[in-house]
Amino acid sequence: MMIKMTSWRKRLQPLMDSGKGALVVLLLSLLTGCGEDPTQLLETARFEEQQNNLLHAQELYEQIIRDHPDSPQAQTAKERMAELRKAPMGKIAP
């Protein structure tokens, strides 16, 4: 019997299969602990960019813009989103 994996599990399965399970657990701990604070969300999004997890970084930036539109972090998120859209894949400026 085959169980359908959720989207995040599909992305993490190669890491689990390659023996990097500890890294996956650490990342999940960081992500679940980020809460709704725009500063923590922004830090996590930047970390995701550094790890080349651009889809998740974009999702976090969108969450910041949606949930905290008047915050300084929302302005930073908008700037990072613009950079992500302009840059070729794998060539994101810090």
C-alpha cells in the first residue's frame, strides 16, 4: 500500500535518504519555531535563500507581506521578492 507524501515530505525525502536526517530535523525545528513574528519569518526566509530553497523563501516573504504589510520586514520582503524574480535560478544576490 502506497501512502501519498505531502509536498514538504517530497522535498525532504532525498535528504532523509542520503543520511542527512539530522539536518532535516534541525531545519524543521527552526521552521516550526519561527512563529508569526515578522523578524523571525524574515530570518528564516533569508536562511532558506542561503540554502537555495527559493520556493520556501518566496512563500515566507509572501506571508510577511500578507500578514505584516506595514512592518519594515514587509518592505525588505518585497525587495527580496523582486530580486528573486529578476535573478536567474541559482544566482541570487545576498
